[in-house]
Amino acid sequence: MKTYPLKFKPIFKERIWGGRKLKEAFGKELPEGAKIGESWELADLPEDKSVIVNGELAGKTLAEAIEMMGEAIVGSSSYEPPFPLLIKLLDAQDKLSVQVHPDAQTCKRRGKGDPKTECWYIIDKEPGAVIYKGLKEGVTKEQFAEAIEDGTVAELLVEVPVEVGECHFLPAGTAHAIGAGLLIAEIQTPSDTTYRVFDWNRVDDSGKGRELHVEDAMESITFDQDKSALTVNNVGRLVDSESFKVDKGHQAKGCEMILQSGPLKVLMMLSGTGEIRFGEDSQLPVEAGDTVLLPAAFEGVMIFGEESEYLVATV
């Protein structure tokens, strides 16, 4: 079987902070009436596995396709699951909880969880939208513990106004939160280990707050974090980390992009349309909101139908 570009069925996640913007912005067919906060575009986790929707592999999960084709997709004979990327679109209509993801050393020390490093690309924003990225200079573990008790954690976070087109890198161990009014493309390592440490003192109709994971979070936060690691870029190479790399591209209508074999690539269309052509007469239309896996052995060309912006993630 020859390799070809792979598209997947989105996995929608209902969240209290979600909304309907993924339908408005990208035409996603969301469940009726549900507040969808996350669309998992490409996933290979135990409980969530992306299913291919096009070509000969349609109906197969990503994991099954890799088992069948191996090196042709991932580019390595020594591949070990899970797939090294988790790709999402996020619709934050309200603030997310303040949370942290552990690094590899913390997971090993505590004997649980999976490390998670991520980046957020700002696709759209409401006026005044912010993210919370790291702790203010000099905040200690003791001070943070007191703030949890007092309900004043927000005062210790670095509040960062954001602009469309920015990409914010958040290494594992970073205390963080997404603010309200943001549409985000999230590229991360394959982990769903999240420890909530503060939820803005919110309670439900019965006066009960959401579950927190204070002990796990406190053991996972990097309190002496090097702030230079929290990069923000808006052109070219957006992220250059050990876990993954992300590049941003911009093409005018009618331009061609040669897709050569090499490292596997994940293409995320941010705006515009295009068509990936391969073989003698095969083509795959793509548009804003689409995520496509380009296997390591794949070769083809993409023709842009209109002015387009996109991200390319590689590992």
C-alpha cells in the first residue's frame, strides 16, 4: 500500500468553559447543544484514538495504520507507541483552571503520569484576551501553597496579553491557564496528565468547586523556572524543542508547496484552502480547520486555492 495524506475524524470534548466557535470558525459538526472546548484532531492515547476517514485506511485508527505500514508513516524502524504528537483545537469561552503538567523526572519520581510539553498558537481572540504563563519572579513553593489556601493564586501568575498569530511555548512544569475569548491550536506531547491547582474560586449551582489535584500539582510545578524557556514567536520557526518543532507558513493563491519525504509532518490549516496532489491522479482537498498527517515516505505537492496560513509540526 502506498502512503498518502491521512485525515481523521475529530474527537470532541465537552467542557464547562467551551462553546460553539469551532463550528463558526471551521464548520466543525459539533454535537447539538454541547459546549465543546476541545477538538482532538490527532490523538493516540489509550482512551482516545483518532480514526482515519480517507483512502484505503479509512476506518482504521492511527495506531492500526502504523502497525500495518510502520516506517513508511513514522520514518523509523525503532518506533514505539504512542504517536509522538497530540493535536487539538481549543475554544475557550471562559477561563480554564490553573494547571500544570509534569515533566519526565517528576513522573519517574512519583511513579505515575506522563510528561507533557505544549504550545498554543493564537488563531483568534476577543478584545483584551490573556493567558497566564508561569509564576511571577521569586514566588516560592511556600508562598504558592498559602495562595491556594487563601484563594489568591491569580495574584502570583504572570498575565500575558496575546495577539493573533503568536505561538506560546509552555514546557512541562509551567503553571498556566488559558483566559476567556480565545481560539487556539494546541500542539503537544501525547499525554493527558493534567493537575488542576486553582479554579478561580468557581463553584457550581450546589456550591461545590471542581476537583483539584493540589499535591500532584505542587510536586510538578517548576518554581525556579528559567523564564527564557517560555518563548513566544509569530513567524518562521515557532517552536524548536526536543519534543517537537513547529513552523508557520503563508502562501498566496495558486502557489505550490513541494511535499518531500523525510520526517513525518502534521499540517494544520489555519486559513484558506488547498489541494494535496499525489500519484497520477489523486488529490485531497484541505481547508481551514483541517489537520493532515503527511507520512514520512509521502511525496506530493500542495496547490493553494486561496491565500492561506498553516502550521507544520515535526518530530
